[in-house]
Amino acid sequence: MSIKSYFTRPLQTLLVFLFVNLTVAQDLDNASKTNVLLVTVDDMNWNSVGAYGASLPNLTPNIDQLAQEGMRFERAYVQAPNCSPSRSVFQTSLYPHQSGMRGFFYATPNNETLPEILKANGYFTGVLNKAADSSLSPDFDRYWDVTKSLSGANKRSAQVYGELLEDFLSKVQKEEKPFYCVINIADPHKPFYNDTQSKKMGFDVFGPTKLYDLDDIELPSFLPNHPTIKQEMQNYIHSVKRADDCFGAIKNTLNRSKFAKNTIVVFISDHGMPFPYAKSSLYENGLRTPWIVSWPNKTAPGSINDTELISAIDFMPTILDCLALPIPEKSQGISHKEAILGEESRNARFVFGQFDENAGGIPRPSRTVISKSYGYIFNAWATGKYPFTSAASSHPTYKTMRQMAQHHQEVKERFDHWLYRSVEELYDYEKDPNALNNLIDNPAYSEVVDEMRQELRTWMKNTNDYLLPAFDNKENPKKLNRWMENQIKQAEVRTKKYKWKRGKNQSGSTKANKALFDPNSIK
């Protein structure tokens, strides 16, 4: 053996030893990093979940099981009661009027989103179903390593959702990275199971694992009692059941994988159910959401947080904090990591919400501030000139209420209020959770009104809300109407110019629309 080979061989052995051990250490480091799985359902009321008080037996056993494994937040909210604006907040920690996602058109990103930050820190990211509504701009590769879309009946199949996650996790294993995955379950969005349209489109080929008798269905007090409405509510309930089936398939896939023990699972709904006084409204039934967090070996099983106000604006800061990553200065929310760990934590006094325009691009801007007891709402459009319009207007419950209003005075008053509201509203949600009694003119609540008004105005000013001039003229219907006329003109321009997340809007097809909305242009 030469002197050269004598010294070289041990050196080679040492280098191989170091390389192998560094590789193993890196693999162990990646394996120990915390993953995040966010599962959303579409249009599910917070109290449609068994853990949140749903009265029907065995309606959501899989979601309830997650609550038994982790923490249930009782006072949880989203910022917007319609799809794309609501979902944008989870990924940006910006309010819709700040990010530009006030409607269903794509916007130019003006801040780092959660998936971008995680990608930059070595995470493998994916969105399974509803990629458009989970992204600010159409360049999905900016946010997601994997995007999968579902179409037709597959959106309602529990097996398909399980397979989607299984395929994603196989990619994660090859990448040897921690992951952030968003899975968006389509149910219980319209059409519901057993709806005429659902049957026609073939969605009912995938039925829920349990059916309920019509006599078992209870209507909330904000809807009138009528057989047609009860039937639609039954169809909704069956879609809730099917959504839980889908979540069960997702959770079973995760549980069978090697990632189960180091994955934070968060379950939420994007907003309330698609009935009047729920979806597209700023009442509790529009903005309140189930919010369950399971962090293995971190959250106490079956724990309940019924003291803190938490909302979508807090999701990104909370996740980044849980992953020991810095939170961007522009983030509008706060971290609830300490609450998840069962420790003493900061507690927001108020939650703020907004509705700007519907999926067709028709503006009806409103704002709300919610405390632990009250909800104050400002409706910039509610001068009596502009009727409210949303997707619910084409559904059986809305049509039935409109017909009943011709013969029932009480229904007429409720229906007219849904159509025209009032510029200001105040509700005592502890005594009146379904927002049946507007207290805005009740002198006994004048101090509450003054406080809530001031809190809302301060928030609008601090977040550069384009609604602030309207709020400052809330007692002047003529000025409000002029402001609304300008907003309607701007909205019409957007429907014809900007790239939309939907194939059509109030102006027709959106295929020719190419520009991205600039959030800095909001006035």
C-alpha cells in the first residue's frame, strides 16, 4: 500500500461517514418538522356540527372525533360570508379590501401569502380542490407545488378526497419535506343532495352514509316554517353528512400515513349555510364558523376554548408561530398558539367582518364589528334604493319566502328586511343569536352603539377601508346613494376588465378579461 493510498482511504471513509450521517440527520430533521393540514367545508353553518350543538344524532362523527382529539374554539369567525373573499384571508392575514380580494376576480399580490412563506422555508405546498379561491392571482405555481381540481360528481365523493390526499402524501414522501396542504371539500355547497339540479348533474351518485327523516329536521328561527323550506333544509343536512364522510376519508388517509403524529389538522367552514340571513350576511349565521385544531402531543384532547375571539385573519400568524417562523409585519391578525397549547394568551376584544359584492360582481358593501356580546353592522347600500341580491335569490327558500310575504305580515317584514336592511343594525347575540331584533334605535343600548361605531371607524381608518367616506355620511341618504352609484360604476368596469375566478358575471362571459385587480387602486 502506498503512503498516498494509506492516507486517502481513511479520508474517503470519513467523508462517506459524514455524508451519510448528515443525510440521516437532515431526513430526521425533515421528519420531525411539523406539517399543516387545513380542511375546509363549503357553506356549512357553525352549529351544523355535533360538537357545536347540532341536535341530529351521528350527523358529523368524524368532525366530532377531531374535536375529541384537539381543541374546539367556540367563538370563531371568518371575515367574509362569501367564498373567495373569505378564503383569501386565511392565506394572507389581510382583510379583503386590503388584499384586493373583495370579489371574485384575481388581484395583484401586495404581501407574502402563507404558502409562499412556507415554500421559502422548505415546505412542500398543495391545494386540493378550489385552487382559484385559495389563491390571490392565477399563477398558482407561485403558491402551490401541487394543485388538483375536481369536477362533476367527484367533488362529492369521500373516496376521491381520500385518494387525493394519499397521492399528495406520496409526493411529499419523495420530496422529503414538511408539508402545508389545503383540502377544500365541496359540500354542503349548492346544489344539495336530492336537489333537482344535483340529480340532473349526477352528484347524487355519491350519497351520504346516513339519511334523516323530514320529521327530524328543525328549522332555525330566522327562517319561516314551510314544507318547501323544510325540504331544502333536509337536503342541506344530507349534504352536511356527506361533507363529514369526506372529512372522515381525509382523516383516515392521514392516520394511515407516517405523518399523522406530527401534523397540525385544522377544520373550518368558509362561512354560513346558503340560506337568507346566513351566507352573504354579516350576522352570526353568516360569519361564525366551526374551528377545530388538533396538534398531536400539544393540544389537550377534548379541550374547549369558549373565551377567545378568533377569526380567519389570525390563521396565518397562528400557523407561522406554531412553526416557529416569523410573522410578516403587515399581518393584521394575532397568534393563538398559546391558546392552542392551553396557556394564557392574548385575547382580541373584537372581530371585524365585511361583505363587498356577490359572485356576479354586484356591490352591496357592509361592515361589522363583533364583540363577545354584540354585533354592530353598517350597510352602505341600505337606503331603500338598492335591493340585496345573492345566489340565495335563486333557491327554493328565498322564492318561498317571497311568496309567503304576500300573505303573511311577519314573513313580509323579515323578507323586506333581508332585501333592504337598514343603514345601521345592532344585535345582542347572547340573547338573540339569530339576529331577529334590531336594537339600533333602542335608547337602552345607546352606549353600546357609540362604542361599536367608534371601534368600527377606527378599524376602517387603520386598514384604509374604501368604505370610510360612506360610514362618515351614514346619516345622509343622498350622499350614500351618490357613493353607491360610483361603486356600481366601478364594479361594472371590473366585470369587463379583470380576470375572474368564475366563467361569467353580471356582464356576461369573463374569458376575455386579462388584467389583475390592483388593491392599491381601491378608493
